[in-house]
Amino acid sequence: MKSETRFINWLQHVSTLLPRLGLIMILIVVVALLIGLVLRLLSMRHLLKQKVTYLELTPPAFSDKTPQATQELFSVIHRLGSKRTWKDKLLKRYAVFGLEIMSTRELGIRYVVRIVDKQAATFEQTIHGYLPEVKVKKIENYLTGKLDKKQAAVVTFRQKEHFAYPLK
């Protein structure tokens, strides 16, 4: 009898606490979502305000690099983008590279890299380590003027297979 009354008292106590615990859990989830949203907005603001450099890459006409060497180059570039300070990791700030192929009738096909100023020198050294003959030139942002929508096109390429497949 005594154990049954203790159990009934415990159940009554738990039943009064459950709504409060549920409310606390909901508040924790809402606060976590708000913090995530604020961090995302701050990260986007950081991306828009950071100083960037545009590099034009001119590779040699012929190269005898193997697919494995090219795969290593992209691995090094990926590691360069993943190096972040603890503050950047905490604030969910990521390094963003823009590797673009652009062409105009006047200048022909050009390879342009958009990179953060702090990482431009390291990126340049990485490229020269991979292919010493490549010419790297700093250029201005080529998209500052107005584009004629009838003559300009943006083409996005996506991988057909899983990203883990090698570049061979």
C-alpha cells in the first residue's frame, strides 16, 4: 500500500512537471533555431563585406599533367578553403572560391578565380606549384558594368554522378 501511494504521488508530481518540461524543450528548440538564423545572416553579411581579389589564369598551350595531379590540385584548393580560425568555425563562416570560365569575343576564353584577399598569395603559390608555366594576373571585377541580357549567358554545370568519384 505504501509503495502504491508513493508511486501515485510520483505520477502526480511528474504529470505537473511534464507541461513545464515540454514548454522548456520547445523554448530551447526555438532559441536554437533563432541562433542558427542569426548566425546564417551574419555569415552572409560577412561574405558580402569581405575584400576579394580576382585572378586571371592563363595556362600553357600544352600540359602533360596526369589526372591524379589535377585531383591533388583540387584537394589542396579544398584544404585551403577549409582552413578557418576557431572564431570563423564558431560563427559558421566559410571560405568561398569562385572558379569561373568566361569568354568574350575580344579577349577569348579566360579562367578567373574570385578569392579572399588573405588567401590570394597562398592560392597563387599553389597554382604555381602545380603548373609553374601558368601566368597569374590580378584583374578588376569584370562584372561591375551592366550586362546585356540578350548577349550574356550563365551556364551552370553539375555533376552527373556522386561527388566522391575521382576526376579520371
